Amino acid sequence: MSRRPLLALLLLAGLLAGCGDQGAEAASSSSSTKHEEDEGEEVGAERSGTPATVDCPADATPVDVPGDLSAPLPQGTVVVAVDQRDDGRTVLTGVVPAAEPDVLADLQQAYAAAGITLTEGETEERDAESNFTGNGLTGRWGIRALEDCTPAATRIDLVVRSS
């Protein structure tokens, strides 16, 4: 599985003055904004960015979405993690009960309809990502097929701030 989309999301988050994604494979759930590492770091250590793993949509535990979030999310998205940074950025992870190609088409249509331009994107077999700007927003989203989910599901990671 390619990690380029996740590295791109990490790079964007770094450019927006923070840390980014640490990977995305379906396994166990994480629904808080502070996460525990169990791979060599002490338990309880904070890590920034997004959860390393997420549950399939039917098993995901939703968290509250900020009321002022104006970046479009695919229909049916279960938001599992939100981190509102003090520099105005919001980092969000969700799971969508739809196949990755359908989520990509939904995002492309929804962002265009919202007056937001997608730029510097890339699409591969099971994942895609894009920067975006417009309608007062700047950010990046990345999506990845969740291989272990039936029916098909997709993970979305989003970094956004008002511009």
C-alpha cells in the first residue's frame, strides 16, 4: 500500500505549522484528539495528527464536528477525530460508507459546488488527495480505501483553515 498520500498530508500539515498523518490502515478505532502510541513510545504519550487506524463506518464511534466547519464532507461521513489547533486549523478524520472512487467523485463535485478549487491532487488505485483553496478556505484532504471493510468504505483525513 502506498504511503505517498499520507506523506503528502503530513507535509501539508507541516507547512500549515503543525504535524500530520501517521498512516491509515483499517484495524482498531481511535476517536479522541489525543492518541496513545503502542509502538515503542510510552503509553499515554501524545502524538499529533490523525489516528493511525480507524474502524469501519458501522463500528466507528463518532465525535462532535465543529459547528463552523465549512469544508464539504462526503455524505454519510462518520467523523472519528477532530483536533482544532490554536492557529485556526482543524484536523479531522472520518470514515465514509462508500467505495473510494465514489468518495472521490463526491468530493470533486461538492468542492466545485461550494466554490472551492482543487489543486495539486493525485489519484492512485486505492487513494487520492488534493489541496484546495477558495470560498475563504485553504487545506488538503486525503482519502484511502479501507480494505477490511464490508461493504466498501473509505477513510478521509482533512486539514483546513480559513484563509
